[in-house]
Amino acid sequence: MTRPTPSTPPTPRQRTTRRARPRSPEHTVLLSQIEQVAQGLAATFAPFCEVVVHDLLDPGQSILAIHNNLSGRAVGEPTTELGLARIADPDYPQVIANYANQFADGRQAKSTSVGIKDSSGEYIAALCLNVDLTLFRSLQSVVGQFTAIDGDTGLTESLDPAGADAIRLRIDQFAARLSTAPRALKATERRALLRELRESGSLEVRRAMEVVAQHLGVSRATVYGDVAK
């Protein structure tokens, strides 16, 4: 897969001949925790996101774990140019998010790479996420076609009852005066609101009770009960 490259990328021979660096107890703990994070991310975003853990202490065999394998790589394969750049430069960006990538078979991907440092500030690992964009672009096309509106008919129509927007506005203004949201109104506050709506004639609007109930996030029975009190 393609990766952002350092200014002077190492040759394949340099990559394979790099020796593994000594691993401290701190490194062992960090790598173990990163693998747990990788498992959680992979389970959450399966099957569209490949999650890879790289051990930058052993660049020649850096892939420690690979979940939802989309790239066809395997555990034990060497690190990427991006990984080598981090090894060479502790000041290399720690997070590179949402960059364009590509799988070996040509599928487009979006990738994020997070470098992990130890307490001395040296890169020891990387957590990489590679999202297959193929399905999402297909869905985007389908959704775009489904939601397209023909603007040449010259017709406009609303299925919302006339006056419904005015009711919602009155509810929002009432809630704003109390520094709260319509759905957070307490029972006593709802009853005060409904008295205002009734006195203003807003409840005479067709399907007014349904509009109020939906905007407050309560049942129509609750609204009728509040009006009666």
C-alpha cells in the first residue's frame, strides 16, 4: 500500500537489514495494550476497516497483528516507509489522518496512522487504520440517486400541517426562556407551555397535539393529560 514517504526513503535492502532494537518491559506493556486497542477498533469497524499494529522496534518483521485483513499482508512482514521515517526521526508527525491510500488490487482506501512513543520519546510502534472506500462510494452513489429531486416540475408541496412551524417556534422560545431544550422540559413546565399554546390559539391548528408531542418527545396521551390539568 502507498504511504506518505520521508524525504530520503530507505531502500528495500536497508529495510530488511535493519536489526531489531532491544525491547524493555515498558515496550512489552505498551505493545500489548496497543494490540488490545486494535482488537477493539477492528471489532467496531468490521468489515470495512483494516487495523494493523506495527512493532517499530523490529522493522524487518514489524506487523504484530492485522485485523479485518483487506490488504493481503501477513503477520511478520516488514514495516512501511512511514514506519521507517518515524524510526529515523522522533519529530516525525505522530498522527497522520485520513490520507489517500490504495490496496494492491487498486481499491481506493482512506488511512490513518498513529505513532506510539515510549517514555523517552522514541517511536516504538504504530497503529494503522485502512478503510476500504469501495462500498461507501457505491452507497454514496445509490443514496444520491435516491434523494435526487426533480427541480423542473415547478411544484412545491409540504406534508407538514399548516402552522406546525409556528408551534415549534413557540415551544423553542418557551424552552429558551428557561435555558433548556424542549425535550428536557419538566412536567410542570410542559403544563405551563401548553397553557400558553392554548391561550395563543396554537392548539387550534390541525394535528397540533401531534406536533407538540413530537417536538417535546412525549406521547400524545401525555400532552392531552397536561392540557387537562
